Amino acid sequence: MTVDWVGVVSTGAVGLAGIAGTAWAAGQQRKSTRELAVQAVAVERRRLQSQMRREEYLSYLRALESAFDLQNKLRHEYAAGGLTQASRLATDAKLVELIEHVVRLRLCAPTLIIDMADHLRKVVATMFEETMVDGGALLDTYAEAQQELTDAMRTDLDRLERAISEVSGDGEASRRQQEP
């Protein structure tokens, strides 16, 4: 009679171990699936942040270009005999627009780029001021500051793209493709 119980007990123990093993494997799979979902959400969040930053950079650079165009218009107006009140108001509006862009950059850009953008805004303000006083221009200073800012923005966006690729797993595949 004792022998009959040994088979039942061992079968029951193996059955319980199988159930526990299956439950443990299912829990690990849920944990792994959850981790993959969290990683996918993090990657998508970084992509959205990168896109927002890219759009803000582009928007700021466009505002700078339009400020530069306005400054050229002011120089021609000054050379032709004087500045109109409308031009002075346009200058004020453009400076306010540039300040708004710098504020938006503060929400998404690194400190270096914020500082460079603010410096370039100040260069533009000085350009406007000199143009209104004596028709002058700080073209070299503007061009140099804009190039430095553009390069810093490009470097920042490239760094973000590399980080996203690394987190998403795309980095390893792209490295393999670049290797000879």
C-alpha cells in the first residue's frame, strides 16, 4: 500500500512543479513584455522630443533669417532718406518674436544652445539699433554667430538621433551596415 502512494505523490509533485514552472515562465514573459513596452514608450517619447526640438530650431532659424531680411530693408530705407514709423514698429515686433523663440527654446534645448540663441538675438538687436542710428550693420558678427548656433543645433540633433538609435536597438544594426 505504501508503494501506491509513492507514484501518486511523485506525480503530484511533478505536476505542481510543472504548474509552478509554467506560472513562473508566464510571469517572466509578462515582465519581459512590460519592459519592452516601457522601452518602446521611452524611445517614442525621445523621438517626439527630438522632433519638437528640431521644429523649434528650424522656427528660430527662420525667424533669424526674416530678421536679417528686415535689417537689410532698414539699411536700404536709411540710405534712401530715413526710416518710417512702420519700419521701427516692425523692428520691435521682430525683436519680440525672437525673444519668444528663445523662451520656447528654454523649454526644449540644452543650455549651450539657449545661450547661443540669446546671444544671436542680442546681435540682431544691436544690428537693428546701429541701422536705425547710422545705417550700419554687424554682418560678420551675425554670420559667425548664426553659423556657430546652427552647428551646435546640428550636433545636438545628431547626438539625440544616436541616443535614440542606441536605446531602440537600431544603433547596432546601423553600425554593422557601416562596417566594411
